[in-house]
Amino acid sequence: MESRSLVFKALGDPTRRAILDRLREGDLSAGEISHGFEIGKASISHHLNLLKTAGLVKCRRQGQQQIYTLHTTVFQEALQWLMVFFKEQAITPSPKGAVKSGRNGLRG
């Protein structure tokens, strides 16, 4: 799967977004990340692996713990792509009198 697709797939899940929110505060161990979630550690591990595969987090070993940190470069690349995409959409001329908004040209 293309790396950009992996990023957006990873960001599409609310649990993974919650994990990323926690990591905005600083580096955390897998155990620290799992606190407060109503899912098991195995599920958190699965989500962390998807985030690693997408390149959104990095992991390093510290003793017996896995420490996770955000990899902001990937966020910057995704944001840059979105900005280019929307910039291109903004300069595409619409038919006379039409209001261009949304995927199908519908307001909503």
C-alpha cells in the first residue's frame, strides 16, 4: 500500500487518533499509552504497529520498554499534500454561475 494511503488509513481510526493526541504531550511507553483505553493491550499494540507502519510514530527500546514518539515529518508531508490538493481545487474554474463546493459540487 502506498505510504500516503497508509497515513490516511491510520488517521481514519479514532483510537489511533487518540493515541496520537496522547503522544503530542511527549514520548510514552506502550503501557502508558494503554492506560485509560477500554481495549486490551494487544489491541493497543496492533494500533501502534499500524501507526509505525504508516510512519506516524517511531519506537525505541529503553530497557524492557518500547517508547513511542511522534514522527512529525510524516504529518508535515501529509499536510503539504492536502494544501497542494486544495490549492489546485481552488484554482479550477467552475461553470458560469455555479458554486463549487464538496465532492459532487453540492453544498452541504
